[in-house]
Amino acid sequence: MHAQPKPSGVTSHGHVTFLGAGPGDPGLLTLRAVEALAQADVLIADPPVYEVVRAHIRAGADTPLQPVEDEPASGPQRADDGADLVMGAARGGKRVVRAVAGDPGLDADATGEMLACAREGITFEVVPGVAEATGVAAYAGVPLRDAGGADVRFVDARTADGRCWTEIGASDATLVVSTTLQSVGADAAKLVSSGRKPDTPLSVTVGGTTTQQRTWSATLGTIERTLKSAKVLPSADGGRTVIAVVGERSAPAYRDELAWFESKPLFGWRVLVPRTKEQAASLSEQLRSYGAVPSEVPTIAVEPPRTPQQMDRAVKGLVTGRYEWVAFTSVNAVKAVREKFEEYGLDARAFAGIKVAAVGEQTARALIDFGVRPDLLPSGEQSAAGLLEDWPPYDPVFDPIDRVFLPRADIATETLVAGLIDMGWEVDDVTAYRTVRASPPPAPTREAIKGGGFDAVLFTSSSTVRNLVGIAGKPHNVTVIACIGPATAKTAKEHGLRVDVMAPEPSVARLAEALAEFGADRRAAALAAGELLKRPSEKRPQRRRPRSV
């Protein structure tokens, strides 16, 4: 991937982009926001939105407001520090991105910083973001208008005065109120005392647009009791911003039908994926589409072969025309060959005239990133057996060379080698990399695995079962165990694990689908029984807190 060129036309002063990072979901960043982040010299982001924008920061960009681990995300380093950093970097000729939550046009501190830039002659632009009030309401399944077209009023309860409460209490507009969990009940009471009926519907959403989102529906007269019965108040996070929507025609009336986000099959589930971030990228993205929060924990580390001479000879043979085919059975094999190519100053052009096979879509994507488009992919099962089903037998008339280069792991099975030999091919079975057990994950992750902090774990091979148990311990019995196939399930059972989900075919995508179906069935059963839906981890026995003396 090539870095985007920095714009020309640098002046003595820099340039500031005031960027709205939206209400929490990183997917709500605009295309223009992503472009600005890719060109920034300096990123000054309010700590709560740093994680939203970090994936798009240009390599080498300075991030002076990056949150410090174990410190509150919303500390006092907000307006004053941010303004000073913006002006200092811009005066130094830097391209600055100033990221704020929601939309910068609704942020008073950002407005002040824009005025400071204007008065000092520093050029700036504004990249709007999804406003918290409208974005959270949409994710909560709360439309702000229906066919009747009621007026919509936006209110910040934290700054509203008595006159404002009197005015909105007397109106029949739909209200979108920014408030806090601690103040919801008092704000509802103010609306009632100002003229709204106690039975007026409202919804209250906390953590909007994130997988921590929760929404409660009630009336102005019952909301405080509803939150208390849900054990929301009193709460350590009672000061968190929430969005309350009040009105006869607004979402509370439609929420049961329109709550699309919180009704995702794995909404809020913490899912352990025993793979590296690189290996798990597409799987984790699929899990997020189901509402889950994936956590990648590598159980296998990849190391070079002990003796590299075999790989050296094979790569030289590839260049000199020794092979008709090269078969890749993993992303790691692609990476190993690519690194060897770079060592010799080669690139994808060395594959010219050679047929390339990939065992599955993920391996194919790694090849395409390398600049090589595979000629053969399994039409059915994505495995060595599936690849053999479609592999053509050696034909001395049409195949000028009878040899296949097979770079793979030291512990790979012999299925593919034996099958190719049976079809008349000669195979150079080359150890391209070694797999060893990874280091144990951090202590909090190990505690979550053994203590039931994860809702599910996806096992994609027998080795992931053995290695996870070896480096982190056995998952808690409330954790849903999902396995990619019978062999993996057998290993899980041998380690004392109950297998709850099995993929219908050995594919990581189908494994994630099977887990989502399990979650959907579980949700439907709870709703049919009139039970409160809980994630698996919420059903573990809670430790008793020690009494204070």
C-alpha cells in the first residue's frame, strides 16, 4: 500500500482540518475524514475519539493527545491543551487534523479554535461528522419523524436554563435530549412540571453506535424506576452522556420493530479468535458485522526454517523454470515466499509463466496483495482435499514440466503431497516456515478466558485448541465453543470442552455464520420465553464483593 502524497503549496503557516469523528462507530467516518487523516502531520484528537480515527492516521504523524493507558479517556486535557497544540503545530507549518466527537459545528471548543485560526491567518477547513444526537437515535431504532412530520427540537440538558425547559415542556415537538444517566430522571421531571404528560413515551440510549449500546424504553413518569430496576442507577458511570428521545410520534412507538443494531445476532458478544491480527482480519470483520467484539489472541508464532537452503534452492528453481505449479496452502506460506523474493530483489513478475494455486480465499487475497492472481482455487471445500478435487492430473502432452513447488509449514499434513504424486506430479515439499507455540497473552486476557469473560471462542484447528489451553488455560464452561470441523471438535472434547457450534463445512466464514445462527436462535428463544436476554458471560456466577469493615 503506497502512502498518499502530501499536498503541495506549503505556506509559512500550516493548515488545520477540524474533523468530526462521529458518535463512536469508526464506520461512520466520512471518506473526506479518512483522506485528511492520511495526509496529516499532526493528529490532535480528543482522547475519547482517538481509537475511532487511529486506523487512518498517516504513518509517522505526531499524536500528542494520544490517551495514556489506565488514565480516564475524558480527562481535563480537552479544550485548553488541544487549542494550544493546534495553534503551535499550525504555526510550525504542519498539516493538523483536529478530531472531535460528533460534528465540529456543534462543538463550542472547536468553534473557539476555528476563530483563533481565522484571526491568526491560518487556513482551515471543516469536515462534518455524524452528530451524536441523530446518529445515536438512528442506531437505537428511533426515527425522529414520521408521516405526521412533528417538529424536532435538540436540547443539551447540561446547559439548558429554566426558560428553555418551560418552552420545550409546553411544545408538542419531538425532543432529542443530550443528558447523563445520573440526570435522566430529574430532566424527565422538569419536562412533566413544564407541561409534558407523565405518560409521554421516551427512549434512553447509552454507549450509542458502539457494541456497548443499551436502550431503555419507558415514559417520562417511569424512566427513573425503569433505570433503577435495570440496575443502571446509581452507577459509577452515571455521568456518561446519553441520548433521550421524547415524544408521542418518535421512536419509542416504533422501537420494537426498528431496533436493527441491538438485535444483531451476536450483539455485544466478546468473541475470542485464537489467531494473529493478520490471519484474523476478515474473520474479525465478519464477526463485527454480526455485532460482536472480536479479540485476537495468537496461539502460534511463525519462525523461519532452521535451515534456509531448501527454500533458497526452490526460489532459484522457480525463477529458472523448474516448476509448472506453485501451491500455497496458507497466508504464512505466501509471506515466507514474498520475504525470500525481497531478499533476492525479486517481485511478482518472477511468477510469469507459472501456474499458481491457493487453498482458499484468504490465501488468494494474500497472493493478490503480492501482485499474483491465482489460477486455481477450490470450487468446494477450502482445504487440501478440496484443492485436490480440482487439481488437473499431470499430462505429458500439455504440461511441459511435471514439478510442483509446495512451500508450507513444518507440521503440515501429507494429504496434498500424496494426492499430487498419485496424479503423476513430482513435488518439492519445502519447509517455508516453522510454527511454534506463541507466548502467553497478557494476564487480564488469561483471566477473562478462564473466568468466563468471553462469550465465545472460535477454534479453527486442533492446534489452536491445544495451544490456547497450553498458553492461557481452559475456557470457562459458560463460554460458547465453536469448532471449524470434526477433528477440531474431537480435540476440544479431549481437553474437556463442550462443543456448542460446528461449522457446516471447514471454512472460517462458515464458522462465523454458524456462531451467528446460534446467537440468533438463542435470542429468539429468550424473547419467546419472555426472558431477559443475556450474553453467555453474563450468566457466570458473580464474585461476591468483600464487605467493607
